[in-house]
Amino acid sequence: MKRLFYVYSQPRKSWYFTIKKGNLPDHILYGLNWLKQPSYRTYFSDLGFSKWNLLKWPISPLQKKFINQVGTGFQLDQALVLLPQLRAADLIITTNDSCGLPVAFLKQVKLLQTPQIYIHMKLTSAPDQHPILHKFISSLLKQPRTIISVSLQGGQKLISNFGISNQRLRCFPPGIDTHFFQPRRLPSKHDLVAIGRDPGRDYKTLFQAIQNLPIKALVICDLKNITNLPIPPNVTLQHQVSYLKVRQAYHQARIVILPTKTRAISGQTNFLEALACAKPLITADTPTLHQSFKQENQAHCLYYRPENSIDLRRKISYLLNHPQLQKSLARAARKTALQYSSRKFAEKLTTLINLKP
């Protein structure tokens, strides 16, 4: 039996049982719950997040340095605490850069030999930025057996910025829990809803687009997303919202807006959440969203020119005033989302797990 050890960047034990109760979407497990082949045993540990992890504070300056300079953490304390379990596994699956890079470091210094599948989310470092740290990361990215980028754009940057070989790189979007996020008819509470908290979100353009429009908007984001932005009076803001409340917000929206910056690798999960709920969606026309989810048959969303508030305003007004288009987009949205379910993600992951070294 092949032992597959998952490494997460946040605690997952309580989330795992909450998922079983149906109160959280399963895609936050990155396929673990779907890898149920008789030849697999999947497991994970929250030991690195325990209050007894005495390595956390000594290593925290290194963690902060990585966050400030390359946009991701470096959870070396967790990797060291989990080292015995990492050594006992047949394969390690690290679910983002902050937990993946330290595991690669342990492999580089020969403390660990277990093969690693590394899921890449975001690294903002370029060769001309922080060259010493960049060279260090480039050397670490040579250690995993396979690197998965959740966007084509992100994969291209790994090749150009870090010299990753095509042979070790796979690009496919994250999955979505299409059972947790599914259509439900509720009375509309907001004309539009926008959800997302990563730095790639562009609420400045959204606020400019809906200023003085006779509509009600709900924005669920982080406080840092709206720092120094004037908030239009027709916007309601929410922060620290549960997945159940997020799902309810989708259900109570007439349309969903996904505003992202031009070059941002951002929004894939919220994109799929909205589609899975069969919501008419307007999103920025970025490579991350357009190329990753391109469909040949039927349009499943409307695109606007990124960071162009005039174009976004025009698309919002048009969609809100065309109910038949809303219905058409909603039908296509759900069909598209089903192609990118968390189960489909696990199937792609299974193919990589079964590859012979």
C-alpha cells in the first residue's frame, strides 16, 4: 500500500471533520478525500501547528522575510516537526509554496529522500528581484518530482523565472466542491456580489464601475483589499465570512463580479464557485481565468477589459437588464464547473501519483 502524506499550510484536522458534516467544501483538501484506491493510504498531520511546536518562533523571521520578498511563506518549522512522518511516507503532496519549499529544502540538504509532488500557487520573485533569494528558490524547485501549477500563466512564470523543465511541470486548475457549491433558488438580496481576498483583486475598478448605479452590491474581502479606497454608498462590505455565508451570498446574488488586476494570477477558485452555483458571472479577461477555463461550445461568463471601469460598468448594466442572457450563462456555468470538480482534480492527481520515477 502506497502511503501518501499531505502537507498543508494551515490546520486541517477540524476542517476535515467539518467537511464530512457538509459545512465546508472538500476542495480545501486538494483531492485527499477522493484518493480512495485500495492501494493508497492518505494521511496528514497538524502537529506543526501545535502550541508545542517550539521551532515556530525562532524560525518566524525567516518566514516573514519570504512573505515580504517573494509573496509566500517558508514553513520550515512545520517541515522539521513532520520530518519523521515525511520520511515514513512513499510520496509527499505539498499543497502550496509556503509548505512545499521547506520540504524541498529538506530534500536538498539530504535530510529527506521521499518523492514530492509540489502544488504551486504563487511566487512573485523574478531574477532581478532579490537575486540571492531567487537563486535559492530556483535550486529548491529542482527537488520535487512533479510541480503542479494551478494556472497556465503561473506555469509559464515558473519556466521563465526559475528554469523549471517542461517535463516536471503540469498545469491544471484547482478543483471545486460541486456538491457544496450548487444551484439553489433564493430571493435576490443583492444585485451583484464580489468575493475574494488575495492581493490580485481589483476592487478599485469595481467601485468606480458601480458608483452611482441604482443597484445594491455586496463585497466580501479582506480589509487590506480596500485600504484607502473610497467605498460607494451602494456597497455593503463583509470580512471574515464562513464558507456557509459565502455560499449564501452567491445564492442571493443576481450576478457575480470577479474583478482582478491585469497581470494577477488570481480568482480561479471563486470563479469556479460562482459557476458551480450557476450564477451569471462577469470577470476580468486575464490569462489566468480565460485560458484556464476556456470552453469551445457555449459562453459561460462575460469578460471585461481588466482595470477598465467603463467597460465593466457597461457589462454590469447590460447583464442586469437581460434576464435571458442571465439564464443562458447560468446553465452553461454549471456545466463548466462540473468539468473542474474536486473529484476531477483528484483524478488528475492520481495520474501523477501513479507515474513511475
